[in-house]
Amino acid sequence: MKVAVIRKAHFNAAHRLHNPKWSDEKNDKIFGLCNNYNYHGHNYELEVKVSGEIDPDTGMVIDLKDLSDLIKAEIEDRFDHKNLNLDTEEFANLNPTAENICVVIYNILKGKLGEKYDLHVRLYETPRNFVEFPA
């Protein structure tokens, strides 16, 4: 029987949505205010859902303290109070849209959790705008 556990986390980060292959006019048309040359920030809210079998010895799918520590070390410490475009290798050549940020977070965590668990990531850019991976 599979059970899901969910851990919430938070980080603040700045970004600029911009495609260097496009003209300034096209970037402005597609990304609007999010293409601000001086960047802009969000208070990202993150939900990480880990599903798996309950361990018969511990009674847990995953130790929530371990999951919390993993999210802090791999996501919060990496992205919190950073300019995603300038300060992170993950977005040096990848447009830091909410969709791309969510997939990057998923890939980082999945690489650490391995195949034992199913993983689902939900990232809120604003209280009304959020993305999920996998869909």
C-alpha cells in the first residue's frame, strides 16, 4: 500500500524571463513585466510529495526530518535569496519560468531520493499561480 507524505518549504528568489534569441520587443510582448531588465522577485512556496510503501520497521514512508533536511540543503540553500539568472548554474542557460524551476527542483530531489519513491512537486509563484511536475 502506497502512502504519500508532503513537506512544505519556502524560498525567495529573483528572476527575469528573457529569451536571448528574441528581440527586446518580442521579449516584452511575450513576458511583459516579467522581462524587467532589473529582475523581479517572488516568495515561492513549495510542496514536495513523496509516495511509497510504509516501512514495516519504522511505520513511515520517509522520515519527514530527513525530507526536510534534503529540501533545505538541495533547494532552499541553493535558491533562497538568489537571482536565479545570475547566481545559479541551473538557470545560466535555462529561462527560469515557474515551469522550469519546478522541473529543476524535481530533478534535483529525484536524484537524491532514487527510485524507491514516487515524487511530485508543486511550486507556487504567487498564491494564485502554481505549477506541478509531473503533470
